[in-house]
Amino acid sequence: MNRCSERFFYTPPLLGRAVELAGGDAVPEDVLPSLECELAWHGGADHAAHLLFLPGPSGRAVWARWRHTDTRVQVMDPCTGSCELFAEHPGHHQIPAPENGMPMAHADIDPANPPRRRIGAVVLVRDQDGSVLLVKPTYKHADSRLGWQLSGGGAHPDETVAAAAARELFEETGLRRHISHALMIDQMPAHEDSAEGINIVVDGGILTPQEARAVRLPENAIAELSALRWVPMGDLDKHALPYQAARIRAAARAYEFGMRLPLYQRGEPARV
């Protein structure tokens, strides 16, 4: 089942509470840096995701639950059974409503004024042979050979596109790249529970052979991504959905024709 994937970003006290609930040898580094709702369906306005998961036979999970109608989030005790609310989890488990939770740092969607559009920042990174670096999400198209896409994600409130692209690229691939130019803009219509999106493809440059060989999927990205891969331009249709493949080709053409557009904020070059 596909999961919701609505994101939220928590305050430091929530990290400590998650470690406390997990117990054992849990440490702050075990807590995920940012979370996406993992519900397969919604009975109301609540979203939920795990903050921390300890692998192994004695592993425990700590979940957080939040609402669009309330900017507070609640930590739930580790779930010891299965829960049908969560994608790919059968069974049933009751979880409490976040009535007395902790304040969130900020959320992708302002509960008082939901945005009509979501700004996405995705990065075109290539090697010297022209192959494109793609990632495979675990939360959608998991059972399909297609679904590979450029690294990237939604910009946080008050975050520049350049900063969002650099952050997402590092979180998903471990690459640190200076982002300064856009290559193309791809407008996505609203779909089901997803708001209309404006996806900006930025230039992540061309890696040296040594840099390309060193790219690995970071451990903290495994919850969201199953793999990353260098894909030749001629093989895009074997890995990416048609609109994703078309997006990548358009961005690559813009780069080849020197049609890079500088990213600005208030008339000044955007800072990463």
C-alpha cells in the first residue's frame, strides 16, 4: 500500500522523549532527522510516523502522531504489535489523539493556511559518462521496476530552493554540492491528497569518476529509499515513470544548451 508521506519537523525535546521511550541502548543518533507520514489511510486529520526504530530481535519503535488542525505532536509508546493504520502493516492497534503534545518546529503545511502549491527541489547529478544519479523511494512504486527519480524533496517554510536541494541531496545520497542554478520547472497538478506542486530541477553538476564511485546510500536514508543507481540517459524509460524521464531529459538538454537560470532570493543570489 502507498503511504501518505506528509512531512513534519520536530523540536529537540521530542528527540529526547523518543530516546527515553525506546530505552535500552537507544541514543539520539537513532532518531530520524525528518519524518514522513507512514499511514496507508486516514480516518481523520491525524498523521503518524516512527521517530525511532531499533533493529534486531529486541528492536522497538517509537511513533509520533500529529494533525494539520493542531501544531502539536504527540509521542506514542513503542508499538509492540502490528497496526493496520500504517502502510504494509496488517492488524490493528489503537493510538491516542495528540491533545497534549509537544510543539513542532514547523510543518510543511500551515494548519491555519494550507498552501495551494508545494515547492519541490530536485537535483540533476551526472557522471562524466552522462549517466544520471537516481534514487528509489520505498514509499511508492516499491513493487515496480519503475519509480526511480532524481534526488530531492519539498522545501521547508522560509527555505530557499537552493538550500532545500542541497539538504535533500545530502540526506539521500551523502553528496555535498553547491547549488546555484535551476535547469527547468515542472508543474504538477493536484492529485488525490497531494497539493499542486512546482518542482524545480537544479543543477548538481558532473562528478569526477572518483566522486561517482564513492556515492553510497546513507544509513539514515534507508527508511525512505531502497537504493540509488547511476542510469544512462538511454535507459531512463526502463527505470523512471514517463513524466520523470521527460523531466530529466528536459533538464539535461537545458544544461547542454547553456540554459541554466540563477537562483535568487529578494534580488540576491540564493544562499545554501
